Amino acid sequence: MKTVIVGCGRVGATLAELFDRAGHEVIIIDVATRAFDRLPPSFSGSAIRGDGTDEDTLRRAGAEEADVFLALTEGDNRNVMAAQVAVEALRARRIIAKINDPLRAAAYADLGLATLCRTTLMTDAVAAYLGLTGSGLPGILAPSGTHDGGEHHEPEAPAGVAGGAVGVREG
Amino acid sequence: MFVLVVGGGKVGYYLTRELIENGHEVVLMEKDRARADQIADEIGSVVMPHDGCEGKYLADAGANRADIVAAVTGDDEDNLVICQMARHHFDVGRTIARVNNPKNERLFKHLGVDEIISPTRMILGSIEQDIPVHELLHLAALGEGELELIEAHLQAGSPAVGRATKDLDIPEGCSLFALIRAGVAAPLRPDTVLREGDKVIAIGKTECEALLHGQLIGEAEAVDAG
């Protein structure tokens, strides 16, 4: 299974290690080479320095047709953009974008991205531990919108940009 | 008209001022507090010192009744999200995004942003108009740097158009060897008749270039006249 991770922070690095150990092909991308210090010496995947929102960079890194694409940088909007490039241009299959703003996380789930919201996750963890009522929302919102992570592509879409778009308006 | 401008840099600032002067209702969102205060001192209370990417603040700024949202920050990913939130979450009729990286234009259009403004592309276009297109393109230096791989794009004024390769006066030490016609590459044969729009790939000594230019592109005067 080809796994692409954008953002080598704690979560990104930990997941990279996890997938790598499980024998999957892992490509991890970060704008800072230093971030790769978080990877263990045993890591056998590829660590590539570059901008994960840039289509050419992602292609050069071999991110096309990834089975799993995780956008986990510290910037909500960078994650949104990377995830949409993955859906539209790279034909990635299962995509998760970390979006810490709950409203934006819900909005993009509506538009067809699976979204992971740290705010909701942590709030609910604390609430549960202290016996309070949480938000009732799942930490990962499954896509509820027009397409489910890029599996419905139309061949007549322009080259490099697949159909089944998030939020494309007619005309 | 109610216009929501997001991003209080130079573009957002002057845009807001012009819109107000033209009698429009405007709210400007700028997440940097100091910058927001600075603009507010000058143009008044239309400035909101919050991040226009956050759904909550967009709602506070009245995004749901905006006629137009203009996302003009310096970060493409922010501009994309602002426009998508405006369109899909607040039903704004018209979204405009500033795009800094020209490579993002197609993606933004495809993702439903109504209008893309690309300053980089505009300046690039302006510069390219000043560069003569009737030139030989150097693809690579070969050997010890004595040989050049060259591409010539044949325009209407080229003396080579309508002639067979064998009838051209190709300088010694120079070889035309490939033809690209409508994106298809083929070997260049002596009896191949060249057409406008063809690209000819040549290899030759550096000093042959002027002669090659005369044969494939035309003399400098001829180019100016054309």
C-alpha cells in the first residue's frame, strides 16, 4: 500500500513509522529537512523535502495514485490544499486532511474530504476523562459530500485534473 | 454592493479604499492585529482584526450576506480556503482569489473559484511580450561546449517555410536532424518540406549559429518587417 504523508511533525512521523513497520511503501514530505530527524533510523521509506501543496513536487516525490494520502502539516489551509491536489490531480484513493478549525473541518467533510480535527478530538478526550458531555462529533469526519476521496473520476476531465471535483460549479 | 475583502496587505488595503470611495459597503479582514489597527486608524471601523479563514469570523463579518468575497492575502492556500468557505458554507455568489503561484490557477478554477487574479502571470506576460520570439532556443551544450543543441520555431516570415531541407543552405559543421510537427517528433529527411509552426532541432558548432539563424528564422531586418 502506497502511503503519502505531508508534514513530518509528531503525528506525521509517528504514522510514517507505523506504516513503514507494517511493510507499506511510505513517502513523507516536509518543507524542512530537520523535520525528518523525528523519523527513526530504521525508517526505510523516502523522506522528501518540498512543498506538499505543489502538484509538481508531489508528482516528483512519486505521490501519484497513493492508496493513502494524509495531510498533516500545522496549517489547516495547507492541508486542505494538499488534500485537494491529491484528489483532483494525483488520483489518490483514501485521503485525510487535518483541519483544526471545527467549522472548516465540517465544511470540508461536506465537500467530500475526510477531515481530522484536533480541537474536537482533544475537547472530547478531556470531557470524557472528566465525565463531562463532549461535542458528540467523531474525531474524524467521514466525507459526506459529492465524492468520497477521489474514487469517481471521469475520463473526460481535463488532463491532470480529474473529475468528481470538490465544489465545482456548473458553467 | 457588499464586498468582503480578506487580507490587509497592499492589495487589500488599496482595494478597500477604492471600494469605499466608489460607494460600496466593505468589510476588510486582516488577522495581524497591528496591521489591522494601522488600517483602521486611517479608514475607520470597516476593519476586522481576525483570520478570514476561520468559519466563525467569516460569519461575524457577515459573509452570509456578502455579494462578493475577494481573497487577496499573500498565501494561495488561504485564498483558496476563503473562497471555498464563502461559496459552500455562506452561499456567496461571487468569489475572487489572488493567486501568487501561476501553477495554482487551474486547480483554483477547477475547485470553483469564480475569478482568478494572478499578478505573477500578468507581469510574466508583460515581460514575455518584450522578448523576441523569433529566436533560436538553446537546448543544451554538447561535447566540450563546442557544439550546441538548438531548436528553431519556424514562424510565418521564416525563409525555410515551404522549402525542402535539402534546398536550405545549411552551414558546414551543422546538422538538422529532427522535426517536431504538431507535437509529434520525426526524423528530418532531405525531402521534408518545412511548414510554418514546425520546430526544427539542429546540432552544430557554436559559430554556425548566425548562419543557421538566417536560414531558419530569417535575417534581423526581415523579422522586423514581418
